[in-house]
Amino acid sequence: MVVKVVSHTSELNRFLPIKPCKTTPPTIFSGTPEVDLSHPEAKTIMVKACQDYGFFKLINHGVSFHLISNLENHALNFFSQPQSLKHMAAPPHDPFGYGSSRIGSNGDVGRVEYLLLNTNPDVLSPNSLLILHQLPVLFRCALEEYMVAMKKMCCEVLEVMAEGLGIGERNALSRVVGDERSDSCFRLNHYPAVAADGNMLIGFGEHTDPQIISVLRSNSESGLQICLNDGSWVSVPPDPTSFFINVGDSLQVMTNRRFKSVKHRVLAESKKSRMSMIYFGGAALSEKIAPLKSLMSKDEERIYKEFTWLEYKNAAYKSKLADNRLSLFEK
């Protein structure tokens, strides 16, 4: 099915002014690590990618393209609605649901509109439940089917990681995300097309993801950038048939900084709109996050204090996107 996206750029622009990004066009990154989930050496390649970049592209992942494109079409239909209709899915004083321009409650803004959903029944407010039931049935079904597939993929990836790290228990990482009470969430981001004047606008400012891992899929439009170890920003070529996996802050802690959460951002730079779908695999609210004893050597010191996911989540909500949240939890 082909969906025509109606531009509501002027409506989106009137909410908050987004300044052009004062930066030169970044280098196209040709070194994106590629992990074939069906390959015998996937665990070795995956661990090295997480150590070097905190980021890799996943191919041969087993998720059907029909499932992906079905959700994307429903999402495009949602975002092509008039602003007044989309705002019906934006309950007041609730971080979930529809939003535009404002990212969080601490002053971050971007040229983006989004639909944010939580998969944890413990924290679903009546407003959030109302949002879900207001969505068209087929859209809701596509969302639920996609999120089930993403949770399964997260667990598979984390089990391969555990093997690559030499952790005795294969489910040492995956059990956290696989818990029925895991505080995972799902985000649909829509970046409207920009004028062909050479300016790049901040779509989503630089940040790391606080959860364990994130699974990103986008359409064929560019915009995603990651920060390398030397502080330079590089543009990641899009691949709508693959997924990109980000190491999150929680996994950085659990591996005692063997893996480092990747700092990334999105620049709105395309003449066509960009759509991304991100599943954030998180722990249960009461889950204790700490370096895994089974991973650490005898004399190795823990870099981080133990904390619950709820404690870290609350700290993240109080911070700005670019803040180093983990510094509060270092020993």
C-alpha cells in the first residue's frame, strides 16, 4: 500500500522555533559494524562492535518486511492527520502519547513529532490506555504485533551478547528485558521534510538511551548520526531492511563499561520526511542495575553504584538530553 503524506510543516513550525544546526555536513560513516544474526561468529562481531562503537547494524534478523512496512504505513497515516486530530492523542501531564517539538520537560526541542507508548502495565495511566483505544484498530494491532517482535529480537540479541562476553548464564541479560514487567517503551518519530536551503535543523538532540538496548528502524531518509570516540560526528547511511542496535546506559553499567552507550542525534536535513521506529528494551522498575558479578574479574572494581531502574529513570526525566546521567551513579 502506498501512502501519500500530507505536509503539515507550517502547523508544526508554529509550536516552537527550531534553530538551524551550526555544523558542517558530517562525514558519511562507512564503518558501521554489520552483524548477521544467523552467522556463527555473530557473538564475536557483536561484542567488538559494542566495545568499539556501542552500535551496530543487524541483518538477517528474521523480522518480516511486511510487518515493518505495515506499521510504517499506519504511522504515516496517523502523522498525516491535521494537527487538531493528532493532539487528541496528547493527554496533559502525561509523557506518553502524541507530542511535537518539545522533547521531555526540561527545555529540549527538535523538529520532530512523535507517538510514545509504554509497554509496562504497571505504569500505564488511564490517559495512556485511552490513547491506545482511540487509535484505529488496525494501527493498534500493527503496533502490538511489532512490539512483540521487537521484544523477542531484543532477547535474542542480548543472549548472543552474553555468549560473546563469556557469561555463564545465557539469559543473564535477556531475562531483564524479557520480564513481563519490563519497563520497555516504543517510539514513532516523524521528522518533516525541510526546505532545500542548505540548513540542517536539530531533529532530536544528542543523547544516550537510558535503557539496556534500543532497536531502531527508519525509512530510506538520512539523518541519524553517532558520535565516535574522538568526539567527531558521522552520518549513518539508512537501511530500511535492517535494524540498528544501540547500547544503552543500563547495559554500560551491567558490563562495567566494557560496552559504552552510544551518543547519537538526528538532524532534519532531508527534502523528504523521515520516519523512525524505536523499541527501547528496559528493565522492570524494581530491577537492580549493577555490574554483573559473573562478568567481572576477581580484582576488578565496580565503576557504578547499584541502583534500581526506577531510580535511574527518575534521574533521566529530571535531566536534559545531552546530560551525562551516569555520572551521578559512579562510585
